[in-house]
Amino acid sequence: MTQELIDITEQAAAESSGTLPFPFNQQTYCRYEPIEQRIDSARVLVIDDLLRDEGDLSPVAVREWGPGIETQLKQERLIAGMAIENILNNISRLVKEPTTEVVHLQKSAKQARALNHTQLC
């Protein structure tokens, strides 16, 4: 009886509105829509605020990670690398001529000033 109600509801929704959007249309995929590079050029400073080395850790983190600290930091850098690569790929998909630079949070203010200075020159 419940299945009948679901079938009737789905049929009524499909008839009244045409095609339902994903995921309500009962398809296991969504339609691929290519992204166009609509921005001619852009300068982007990507800030990496993830862990780099033991100096970025608090004393609590050092105690909790203990002897596994090197392994944990290696995993953090792997994840950070993938995240930054994803950001850079998205920029290159949106911008025809991107200029990108990746800096760690601690050096971001200095690098932002340098980037602004090169823009003015």
C-alpha cells in the first residue's frame, strides 16, 4: 500500500511539472554541464593554512599525537596538497589566463603586499 502511494505521488509530480531535477528524477546521475572560461585573466593568491611541520602544532597536539606525529603531519600535507591542487584546477577551469601563487598563512600578508605592488607597477 505504501509503495502504491509512492508510485502515484511520483507519477502525479512528473505529470504536473514535467521533469523533476536531480536527484528527484530517479536517475542515478546528473547531466554534465561544461564550465566555460568566462574570465579573461585573474591574479589569485591561494592561502595554505594547513599544518606544515611540528612548529605549527600546539603543545596539546604534540602530546596527543605522540610518536605518530611525523605520520600525522605527512598525512596532513598530503591532504593539503590535494586541496590546493583542487583549488588551482578550479581556477584554471574558470580563468583563461590565471596567475596563481600558493603561500602559507604565515607569509600571506607579505605576499599579498608584494602582489599588490606588482599590480601597481
